[in-house]
Amino acid sequence: MAYNFLNANEQVVMEGKANKTVFLGVNKGGTLILTNQRLIFKTLLSSKIDDIPLTSISTSADSFNVLIPSGNMIKVCTTDGKKHQFLVVGKQKEEWKQALSNVVNSLRG
């Protein structure tokens, strides 16, 4: 799918339906998009996007939220101390973690 918010030379690596935890178990639904430059969350009901530059990602790992008990949650931590939780579809959690790790590591050389 073509997105009008991508930068020049930005290419989609992976995308899929996901929920982003906003606070205390409140989620918003949308599409999680991994590019060669950013991790982007586009909400379903608006044109708003949240993006995380890959250069600011420090770690990605499994996550768990007591209010949303699911084995499909991943956490992305940034160098400024922010934590972002995404609930991905089905058994794609390992694919997302691997793709994130591959793209972030390729930027670090």
C-alpha cells in the first residue's frame, strides 16, 4: 500500500494491524508500519500518525499488560526513556521483533 506520509527514499519493510496502548489498558486500533527509517502507528479513525525514528530505538522486547493479558504484545523503548506498547495480530510478534531488530541493527552498522 502506498502512504502519502513516507519520506523520500523511505520504504515499507513490514506492516500489519495492531493496537497501541495509550494509557492504563486503553488502546487505539490502527496499522503498525515498519520502514527503513521509522516505526509508524497510523490510527484507524483519523489521519494522525505516531512515529518513532529508528535511530531513537534502544530496545524492543516482549511486553505484558495486566489490563490486556495477551501474549502478542511488544514493547519498544527509546533513548529518551519512553516506552511504547503494541498489540500485534496473531502470531506475528516474533516476526515484528525480528524485523525491528534487523532494521535497527542495520542502521547501527
